[in-house]
Amino acid sequence: MPKCAANLLTTTNNTQASSSEAGTNYTNLPSNVRDGNLATRWESTWGAGTQWIWLDYGAPVFIGRVQILWEAGCAQNYELQVSNDTTNWTVIKTITGNALVASPPGGMTPPTDWSKAVDSTGLNGVGRYLRVFMTLRCTPDTMWGYSMWEMRSYGDTNAACMP
């Protein structure tokens, strides 16, 4: 059995979220987290509690690393989860106490690179879907939603590889 690679994984166009702040004045759609454009973002509905967003790889893949560029509406506590059916989820990492945002304090300036990404390495997950399940925002102000500029993952398209 081959050793797992650490390649940038490609998603399908099927990205879903529990909610999004999109409409006349906002275009913060779930697909923005995987469009390769650091100036676009996804944002959940304002004031919502627990939220999630997932990426679809089209087939099961091995996931060894996940990077997230959070906007000021970051998640302090969240889980990285994998699934093959979007019904049954397995936690591959729990993050608590995150405060890292890619935007300068008090601003919504998009990042220019991945240097301020939350970088979760050493993961050992297999699934067609990768979900970020957010349970607590970084700021105590519950008026806003969760928001991320971009998300990417690394691993192997051979889901049966050896980590």
C-alpha cells in the first residue's frame, strides 16, 4: 500500500453551509471558501448559533492537513469532520481557543497570502466530504455570523493510502 501524499486536494463545485449571509447587499456564499480568491468569503447568517460548512471532493480522499483563513468572524471552537454521506460524521480534529484571524484587527481587509491561516496538520481522515462544524465564535458579540475567506486541504486521492 503506498504512503499518503500531501497534495492540494481539489473539490467539486458542491459546497454547502448551514446558512449564508447572501442577498442584495451580500454575496458571501459557501462556494467562496474554495474559489481560490482571497478577496471573497463565506459568512453565516448573522446571530446564528452552531453553524457548519462542508466541501465535496467527489469521491473519498485521505485528508492530512486543513488550512482556514478566518475573517474577524472566526470560530474559537470548532471540529474538522469527514463523511461519505453528509449524514454520519467523524471528528478528525477538535480546535478550541482559536483566535487567529487573517484580517487586521477591526477590519475586513482580505489576506494577501496563507501566512495567517489556522493550519491543522497531522490529520488522519478519510471521506468524500470535509466539514467545519463551528460551535463558538471568537468574539462575544453574537450579532455577527461566522466568516472565512478561504479553506484548503491536503492529502491523497487514494483513500486507501498509508498515513
